[in-house]
Amino acid sequence: MKQILPLLLLLICSTIVADDFQYTYKGKTLTYTILDEKARACKLKDGHYYGTSGNQVSGKLIIPSQVKYGRYYYTVTELGAYTFYGCSKLTSVTIPGSVTTIGKCAFAGCKRLTKVIIGRAVQSIGSYAFSNCNKIKKIIAYPRQAPKAENQNTFDTDVYSQAILIYGNEKEADESYGSYNNIWWKFANYYTRDLSE
């Protein structure tokens, strides 16, 4: 029995650790967490409010829609809570069309972030996802339906007044982003263009 217990503990610990893995894309190494082994879905690893992001990056970041772990490819469907929290040297981010959820405080404290490209599949954005990111100047939003935000504090007040919001010129998008039922109507500067892929 004494020999089995350490073996069981080792097995349990290795299972937990195996859910996280790293993948390098365009020179940036990020940590991912497997969400569903069968569906081959993963998310960018959660960080923590007390100062550690799930990933430390700087400069321009393009998040891949698929990553490889072992023999399999996994689709990136979520950005975890606090995943890039406090990455003060991150300047731009492109979120792929595979992502449906941006976690709370995902980019909070990214003080040099100036450009955000939101992929077509994003449906929800967590509270304070872009808080303390006062330098955002341009947001390009590909979803035809405006992503739902958990609260009005997704972006800072300065961003609503100084950033340019660009979204698709389809009628559906125009009605969705212009609705008073979401945060997007708060942007003072916005325009539409053809964002079809």
C-alpha cells in the first residue's frame, strides 16, 4: 500500500501538469490549457490577479487559431482570465477567428497596447478585459454580432472617447454595434468597412 500511494500521487500530478503546454508561433511562446481532449480544444492559460499573467509577451502578438501538442492540433477557443495581465510592453494583438471568449482582465494593464483585432467568432468579452489600456487607438471588430461584454468597464473611458472602432459594413453588424444594449455604442469614433474574409 505504501508503494501504491506515491505512484497514485505521481499519476494525479502528472495529469494536472499535462493539461498545460507551450507552443511557439511567430516567435512568441505561449502557454495553453486543454479544455476538451476529445474536441481538441484549448485556451490560453489563465493568469492571476495578484500579478502573474498566464503569458508574458511584448511587441506585436498574433494568436494562432490552432496549436500543436504531441501528435494533435488543438483549436484555440478562449483567452483565459488574466492571460496577458500586466504585459506592459505588448503593443498590438490579433485574436483569431477561432476564439469565442475573451476572459475577464485578459489584457488588463497592457499599458502600451495600441491596436486590437477581434476575430469573427468572439461572442463574449469578460469584465475589465482591456482595463488600464489607455493607449488603444484602433479596434477592428470582425464579428457580425457585437460581442457581449460582462459590464461597461470592458475598456477605459479614454478608449471610448479617443479610439477608432471599425466593424463590418453588413446591415446586421451595423444594427448590432449601434444598439444601446451593449458597450459598442459608447465609442465616439467609429466607421464601417468591408471586413469579409
